[in-house]
Amino acid sequence: MEEGDDWIAPDKLYHILFCFFIAIIFSFLAERTRYPFIRRRSIWVGSVISLAAGAAKEVADELGFFRSAGASTKDAIADVFGTLIAALAFSLYKSSFIHRRPDQSVQAKVLQMV
């Protein structure tokens, strides 16, 4: 399928966005579970599910379930890229909001006034 499979094409953007949103959604869901083991590894859970979905799409392309010329290495790389962007974004989200409590700034202001 490598012939006519450009790096800059709408299809690659779809792969990036698909894997990005799958990773974000499942990372968010894993973050909300009651099991601490899964919560601690929410980014990994979302990333693995996203990459599995991307790989399943490529297998389906190769088997002819979709109208395409077959599996593409460039599509798989776009899937990985979307997943990496999502992992970075969710990691930054977690690091900025988990370690900060909303009432800490209020307590600090009260202490400064005293």
C-alpha cells in the first residue's frame, strides 16, 4: 500500500485524532475507576487501548473489511503519534491538577493575613 500513501493526507490526521481521543477517553475512565492499581496506570491503560484500536483498524484494512489498499506503516505511525500526544497531554493534566487542592490557596491567604 505504500504507493500513493502520502505522509500529509487527511487519512493520517484521522488516525492521529482517532487514537488521541481514544487514549484520552479511556485514560479518563481509568482515572475514575475505584481500583487504585488501574488509577495509577490510567495513562498506560488509555494508550494500550488506543494502540490496540489502531492496530485492529490496520488488520481490518489488510483483511479487506474497509475500502482501502491494505495496511499502511504510515497509518500505524500516525496512530502511535496520536497516542503519544494524548499521553503527554493527559500526563500534563494529571500533574497540574492532582497535586493542587482548591482550598490550599484559601488557607495560604488566611495564614498571610494573620
